[in-house]
Amino acid sequence: MSDFSEIINQSKPTLVDFFATWCGPCKMQAPILEQVKAKVGDAGNIIKIDIDRNQELAARYRVQSVPTLILFKNGEPVWRTVGVQQAPLLEAKIFEYVSTKSDEEFNK
């Protein structure tokens, strides 16, 4: 999963949806995530990880229930929640971790 590491290590926030194809709430979360992606655009990434196909990754992040949503920034988990979440909360969390130009200059 080197692609996963590359994506979560970016300075832009990345929301990871740990899901399972057999999970009813996960199916409800999917269209909400599409709405969120449309709203945040390039300000953040949203990726889906199937826990049945990526058991090692799910274990590494201690995913015990699905959907589990984890927000990463610079490779570090900065927020996590379990269960179906609504778009306004997810959008707010992503935008909370978006770097501004002044943040980037300050961290040089």
C-alpha cells in the first residue's frame, strides 16, 4: 500500500473511509462522501479502503467497526469517528485542516 502512504503523507488533509462491501451503514456513507468531495474539491482527498481486502491496514489503524473515518494530515491521524457521518461535519473537519498560504510559509 505504498500509494496509501503517499496519499496520507500529503500536506492536504485526507479523509480515509474504512468500509466493507457487506456493511449497510457503509453503503449509506458512500453518497455522503461523494457530496463532500464535490464540496471540498482539491482542498482535500477522500479515499476508500475495503477492510476485507486490506486487513493489515485496517489492523494498523485499529479499525474494529465500519464505517470508520480517519482524517490524516502529513501522515498523522488528526481525527477519527465511527459510524455514518453527515456531510457538513465532514466538510468542516477537512477544511479545519486545510493549510493556508501563511501556514506553509510559517512552517518553512
